[in-house]
Amino acid sequence: MGYSHENSKGVTYHLNSKNVVLRGGKEQRIFYFSKDVRPEACDLPEGYNVKENPRNGFLTVSRKK
């Protein structure tokens, strides 16, 4: 199923990830949230946390400090 998070506005988002190739040819894994469940659904990786923008409710994934 994957990781899901409900923001302060009551909307549930599901965490997804995929590998992208950057301009220099380096491959990097990115995380993003969607309202629907997608095949790219993943669990929240160890050492990461979810932050919410208080103004608009957007969710982001960042590394723990």
C-alpha cells in the first residue's frame, strides 16, 4: 500500500517515488505526494520525515537532521 498522510485540511496524500536522470547523467530518487494511490507508492524511508507547509497544506519529504 505505501505511506499515507492526512494534512491539516483533512486531505489524504500518498507517498510515491521514482528514479530520474539529472542533466549530468546522475540518477536520483525523488519523492512526491499524490491524492490517488499509484503503482509508484512507497513507504517512508528510514531517516526521513514529512513536513507540511502551514499556508497551503502541501507536504514535502526531507531528511532528519
